Amino acid sequence: MSNHGGVAADQLRAFVERIERLEEEKKVISDDIKDVYAEAKGNGYDVAVLRKVISLRKKKPHEREEEEAVLDLYIHALGMAGSGEAEGRDNG
């Protein structure tokens, strides 16, 4: 193993090459995901909502509940809730 100024060049090169390979794989996977979203859109699905569903599924139930509670609070604070929605849920 070559050692230049305290750096193991062979090991460093191996790390760089592994990272480069993984970055290329990540790009391929990212392109595949874009294709799936495009296919879903072509079949009439709302991609923005689909992305939100994917995001929500990554979270634990209590994290989703917290997020929904804060969102509900903000919506009410901004007066964005419809009159029917606010009834029975608006405690102040």
C-alpha cells in the first residue's frame, strides 16, 4: 500500500471508487423512481399527492399524528378551515 504524506493512497482510492459506484447506482435508481412517477401520472394519479403518501408511509404513526395535529392547528390559526371542518374540533 502506498503512503503519501500519511495518507494510504490505495485505501483512499478504494473509498473514492466505491463512492463513485454507489453514486452511479443512486442515479440509476433515482431515474427509475422518476419513471415510476411518470407512469403513475400517465395513469391519472396525482404525483404531488403520491409523493406525500410516500413521505407519510416513511413515518411512524405517532410522527404522522403529531404532524397532522400541527397542520390542523396552523390551518385553523390561519382561518383556512371550512366552517363544517372546524365544528367539533376547534377548541379555541
